[in-house]
Amino acid sequence: MNKKNRLVYFAKKQLGKPYKFGAKSFEAPKIFDCSSFVQYLYKRIGINLPRTALDQASVGKTIESKKELLEVGDLLFFKGGWGHYNPEFPMGIGHVGIYVGNGKVINARSKEIDGIEKGTVIEEVVESFLNRKDFVVARRMLK
């Protein structure tokens, strides 16, 4: 199985796992925040990424953020409700999701489900990321 297929396999195995803002790396794979989720997945395929979404946004190759150009493993970043800043991203980076193909993104986040705020690892359509006005950057980590 190649790295992209393994990445998707490991991502899908985490669906439904609980979200906790600021989850620590050692808490994976029991609890995730968005960036610890991405870091965990990439570590499973032998690639070390930084811990925070802001630092992850500075790695890899910037790519055009069009749905038809995305590849499995591409990371999508947006400002989110919480943000961390640096000179490269003065607008801040607050969230990251991973493109898993077939128009889907898997990410760990808090989301309202049936009127209740619940944090989990979920799969969403990629447009829910790309069409946000606070979308910041897409990065390619895999060749």
C-alpha cells in the first residue's frame, strides 16, 4: 500500500474519535485536536510534521486551492476561531484538515450536530473548507 492509501486508511480509522482543543501528541490516537490529528497521520506513514497548524502551514509546497487540483494528503488551512500568527501568516492559522480524495476532507474539530456542540474527527465535503472566506492556504506534503 502506498503512502497516500495508508494515510487515507489511518484517517478513516480515526473517524468519530473525540476532539479536544490543545490535545497533546501523546494523547493520540485517543483524543485529537486538528493539528495533532494531522501530525499523527503523517507520523504513521513515516513523515514528521510540526505540532501546530501554524507551523504545519509553513511546510510543504503551496498549491492552488481548486478542488480539481487537490491530491490525497494535501493540507487545507484556515483562520478558524482561534489563531496563531507569524510573519508568513499575519492573518493567523487556526485550523487544518486533510484532503482524502473523492471531494472529502477529514479533520478533528468541534461541530454542531443535532443542536449539540460535539468535537470529533469527521469527514466533510472539501467545499466546506475551500469556500470559506477565512481560508488561508493549501499545502502539498506528499509527491
